[in-house]
Amino acid sequence: MIQTVKKRDGRIVGYNEEKIKAAIRKAMLQSEKGEDESLIQRITDRIGVTGKEQMEVEQIQDLVEMELMKSPRKEVAKLYIAYRNKRRIARNAKMTSNFFDIINAKNNDVTRENANMNADSPAGMMMKFSSESTKPFVDDYLLSEKTRDAVEHNLLHIHDKDYYPTKSLTCVQHPLDKILQYGFTAGHGESRPAKRIETASVIACISLETAQNEMHGGQAIPAFDFYLAPFVRSSFIEELKYLEAYDGEDYSDLYDAKFPDYVTCELIGMTGKERVLHHAINRTVGRVHQAMEAFIHNMNTIHSRGGNQVVFSSINYGTDTTAEGRCIIREILKATYEGVGNGATAIFPIQIWKKKKGVSYLPTDPNYDLYKYACTVTARRFFPNFVNLDATYNQHEKWNINDPNRHLYELATMGCRTRVFENRFGPKTSVGRGNLSFSTINIVGLAIECMGIKDKEARINAFFAKLDNLLEITASQLNERFEFQRTALAKQFPLVMSRLWVGSEDLQPTDTVESVINQGTLGIGFIGLAECLIALIGKHHGESEEAQELGLKIVTYMRDRVNEFSDCYKHNYSVLATPAEGLAGRFTKGDRKKYGIIPGVTDKDYYTNSNHVPVYYHCSPRHKAEVEAPYHDLTRGGHIFYVEIDGDATHNPEAIMDIVDLMDEYNIGYGSVNHNRNRCMDCGYEDAAEGLTTCPRCGSKNIDTLQRITGYLVGTTDRWNSGKLAELKDRIVHK
């Protein structure tokens, strides 16, 4: 006898025969013979008695079909089958609509959810089909009822939900020295250790691409200069050996020659070993430059994730002061400045300059010349961004300028702003660690729910009560996902769980990853602080000291609760200033549908990114820095500071240096500069002219503006979703 029913979403409910009767009755009413209550009762009784104690909905419906087929009313069975099919189609209506949008290559928020993915290509379409069909499965079977309710009410967004069933992690900072020194095996084939700079460059690309296929987020190299520097010297020695073979001489005494830098020069007038030394240096620099060109080219052309997008890659550099390290830095900057193809700006890797007093920032620092050049490159190519190692929360007590392995104690970040540094369960480092998963809460929606409370204090108190409850739900959801992720086997991630993740070298292929993944972080993100404050007190934090005080109180409360969750669940929880791309518009649309247009809150197609001052608000870079800086210490899961500058930045690298000075002055952790850059989509020509409509090189009218969407660039705004396009139109210059 049936006692309970397992619904499609996994919930267990009591058996209710009236639902069976209602379904049969609807089918009978479509028949010319009409309904037969006695037959309905007999079929219902038989199913209730003969069924198992617990049955699934589909199993019960199968029994109904069988009983109708055995009855005199076989035509009703056919009608019931049609009814079931209609119900199935109705349940899948949204998914079906999304599928047709994908098939027809429509330009909408479904196909433009990720601007780094070409959803119109066959591989991209397959990826979107998979994504759209997987998300409902996660909702129905992998989320708790509280979590599902928060998602359905537009208060919680689970990032990379389509990857949830794969148990994959988000991102990792590659300990590339292990890969270069020992090689690796990743499923099919293997890589030998590197011996020369060209090989090292290619292996770095392969490491990033392979890991991208094992994870659902970005891939980063935390110390690009330190890792590749040894292969500059080995390539230099190789050049000397070529000369030995050619000249029939022994130059082994030059193998370890000390010189301050790898600087090319004319050989005219040089003789003997001086000529040999500088000839080898010239040849080495040329090889390093080609290797850096190849690295950038590969990271903009090698596809991953089923072949539909390039690797979401980042590299950190700037603090290696050895001659070899400086050579790597200089040549990656030169190759970036020159551009790819016809001179176009490279979209990847996202490059991040490590700004450190005593090393790479002040005029007396050994890498100051390279810092100045980095600012020149940024003025033309948007990259590198700048991570501030001098920020109080980015420092490491073990860092020592005389330590050749000091990069282990330097913060490295992801271009998308993910920050991993502090660690309750292992060494404080960015190397070999990353984010496990993150979810974002809709603080604007919470604030809107409280707008009807007239008393300000009561309104704010009600908001904090709702915030606390939503934070509890989110922390629980992230813990549930962790419990699911920890059951994955190491062999499912052959590279990440053998060479990359800290502690993974001790795992056997059939071991679970449970013993090592707690080194990563679980992020609770937020967007729309500005709109949240407007809903609560009428002004945002850029225009009101009272709003700034409340904004800091809100994010501080989140930080404090996150620390408590870390103690409670025994994980590395952190607060993330979410890099909202598709989410910026999705939350807004949901709230506008529910609450209507609220001036200053839901009257635009997007919510402001995380804790930023609204893009439409006129203010100076200094004021923006003053307002946003305090949030960086509170959002240790990741953050970024943007400034929009006017005109052709190519001729004004000092403007970039001024922004980095602001970062230093206001204790800002990570920042970048946006400026105008036109791009001809036909020939690749770029310039910064105002209002360019015709390409001066090829005459094409197909002109786009190269822009940063969150922390990264996108080659064409055609791939941006409606929310981010609306935000782009509202962006103003800070001056």
C-alpha cells in the first residue's frame, strides 16, 4: 500500500489519491464518453493497494496508464498519455524556449551569459544546451529546500551551478615550478620537464588549458617571472654551447657569468669573450621575446571547455629582481605592448603587476624601470592590472627581500578578482590554492522588502535580521556543496589533484579529494550595495557619509558572520565583492518584476557591481578611492578598484601611475584603469580617437570599443548581456 510519494524535486510527501483521481478525470473529460466516477475510484483503489510503500511520481503515473489500458476506456489511456506529455512540456517550457534561442543564435542574456564564450559556435551551443538542462537538475535534486526557496525568490545566486554535479572546484594558482621541473600526466599523454624557455612557455600554456578543463573557473600563475627565470639562464647556456660548437672553443667559464641585466647591444667593435657573451645575451633575449609572444598568442587561441572558449587565464609578476626574472618581465611587457595578430590588444592572459615598495614601485627600487614600462603598457593595452602587496592585509610576516623563494609569501590574485591568501588549515599562501565555490546574495532585494517600514532605525534593523538569515542559508548551501565536492576522486582531476592543488601530491588516483580541498575558500558574494543603501536611506555611499557608514556596517557584519561560519563549519569562508556579469541584470529583472520600478533602485537594467560607487555618479578618482578603499580589507575573497580615464592614455602613462599612487595612499588591494580603445573588427586596427566610425586602415565601418566587462576584457561588446551593455552606456569618466 502506498504511504509516501517521492516528488521530482526529491521531496517526500504523503500519498494523496485525490491527485490521481483529478488527473484521470481531466483525461476523461476530453473523451466523448465523458467521465466515469466508478471506474476512476476502482483504478485509484487498485493503485493505492498494489503500489509499494514509497513510490515516485512517474511510477504512479505509469500504473495509471497500465490500469487505463486494461479498462474498457482505452481511449482515455491515450488521452492521459497526451496529458502527461503536455505537463512534461509545460514543466520544461522555459528550458525549451532557451534551447530554441540557442539554436537560432539569438543575442540575449541566455546566450550572452558569459562574454568569454562564443555560444553561437557548435561547441558553444553544446555547452549552453548542457548548462541549461543541468541547472534544473541541480535545483530539483542537489539543493536543500531553504536554498531552493532563496534561489526561487531571487535572493541567492549559485555561481557555476551547471558545474555543480561535476564536483569540480572553481580556480587555482598554479605552482608552475613543479610542472616545469617534473612534468605531468593529464589523462592522455604526458609532458617532460622543461629545459629551455620555449618549452617552458608552451608547458605553462598547457598547464593552464588542461586545468581549465578540470575546473569551472579561472586559472592563474602566481609568480610568472620567478617560475620562468631559470629557463632564461639555461637558454643562455645553450646559446654559449652553440658558439662553442661553431668556434671550437670552451666557453664554460661564462655559463655562470654575472651581469646585471639581459640587454641587447651592437656587437661591432667587440672581440673575444666579450663578443661571445653579448652575442649569447642577444640571442637569448630574442628567444625569450618569441617565447613570450607565443605564450600570449596561445592564450588567445587555445580553446578549452569543449572547444568553445579560450582559457580564462591570469599571470602575476613584477617582483623578481634577478637578471633572468627581469628579462621575463620586460619581454612579456614588450610582447603585450606590440599586440597580437595585426597589432590587436590581447584579451588574455589578464596580467597583474605586483606592486611592492623596495622592489617594484619606488624610484629607488630595482624594478622601478619595469614598473614605469608596465604603466606605459597599461596605458595602451589595459593590462597589467595592479595588486598592492603593501596593503596591510596583503602582507606576509615571512616575506623577506633576500629570500629567493619570497614569491611563496606574496599574494597573487586572479584577473576576475578572486583572492586567496589567509588559511586556517595550512600555509598562508596563494600558491596551489583557489576558490572551491561561491554564491552571491541579493542585498538589494532584502532592502526593498524593508522599504515599507517608515521608522529608519526599525527599517535598518529589519534589514539586518533578513541579511543574517540569508547569510545562514548561504553558508549552509556552500557547506552542502563542499560535502558533495569532497567525495570526488583524485583521478577525476588528473592534473589539478596530482601537481597543482596543495597537498595533492600525496593522493592516490582512487582517493577522495577530501583531505586537501579544505585549503581552498568558500565565498559569499554580494552586489548592489549602492542600490541597497538607496532603498534603505535614500542615498548611496558615494554621495552620503551616512550611507557610507551604513555600507561599511553592512559589509563588516558580513565579514564578522563569515568568520563565525569558518569556526562553525571548519572551512575558509570569505566575503567576495562579486564580479557580476550576467547576475548584475538577472537580480534586477527579478526584483523589478516583483516590486516594479523603484527610482534609484530598479530603474536601470543592472545593479552596481559589488561595493563600487555607481558608474553613472560623477566624482574624482580620489573620491572614488576614499569611498571604496575600506571595503577591500573586508572583502578578502576578492575585490577590485576601477577608474575610468579620458582621452588617449597611450601618451599619458603618468595617469596610470597616479592611480597606483592612490591605491598605495588608501590601502587599496587591487586595481585597474579603463580608457577608450577603438578596434576595427575586420583588420584589427586600434586607436583612441573620439567617435571613430570608419577604420583609417581598411575603411571598414565595423568598429567596436574594447572594454573591460568585470575584471577582464572582451574582444567585442556583441557578446555582452543586456545588463552589462546598459552599465557600459552609463559609465562616466572620473576626473
